[in-house]
Amino acid sequence: MLTLADVETIVEVALANTSGYRPLPKKVWATRVAVKMDVGGCSDTSIGRAERLRLQYRSHWRAETSGPSKITAERKVLNMLHRVAEEEVERVSHPTEPWGKKLWVSVQARVDELEGTPKANGLDADMLLGGIAELSNNCVVWFSPKFDVEEKMRQLAQGAAS
């Protein structure tokens, strides 16, 4: 049972802390691939998936035995994925409209076709998509016209801090 004094205390605390009742801010993306996909118009769900697959891709190659054969295999996969991304950027990019979402969908379709082929080096489509995300995180693949991604990340971090 609440007393009138309890209600007054609750109202006083709420009025003293109005910022606690504002909507939560949108998540600030902290990686290059996330910022690039966001600028390109990709959904938060796609960005989150790209991040997760990118980390799985990196983990896969770290777990592989080291040596020249591993480096060569990884390089071949990345070169093939770079070519796929380049072809799809040429196909879907637009000078005045966001095209990142179209690129993400078209690249997914292309890596689905590559799964199980010798070029994929035993990687499934999700792992290959993680490779595309890794290339983007390394500023090789873009989901929009090129921009200063590091500056954009600084701006986002400053906006989140204020």
C-alpha cells in the first residue's frame, strides 16, 4: 500500500531526474563496417549480423594452423571476395540514392552461389559474408560513396558522450 507521502516522494524523484524518462538513444556503432553500413542505409539487424559474421570469420582464420599455406588460402578467399564485392558495387551503386542495403543483399546472393566451391576453401556462405564484412572493416569495401570513416566515428562517439 502506498501512502500519500510515498507518492509525493516518487513524484519528486521523477521530476528531479527527468532524463531518466527520455527514450534511449540509438546505438552508436563503434566499428568501421558498422558505420559504413549505417551510412549506406543498412538496417540495424543487418549491421549486427555483419559484425557477428566478421568476428566468426576472423576467429576461423586465427584457429587455422599458421604457415604459408594458411596465408595463401586466406589471401585467395579475400581476393575472391573483393572481386565479388567490386562487381556488386558496380552493379548496385547509385549516385544519389543510398545503395548499401542493395549491396548487402546482392553480396549475400553471390556468396550463397560460392558456398561449396573450391574457391570458397571450405567456408560456408555466412563465413564468406563475414569475409566481406572484414574487407569493409579494413576499408576495402564500401556501402556508400567513400567518406572519412574515422572522423564519422569520432563524431558519433562525441555525440554519444554528450
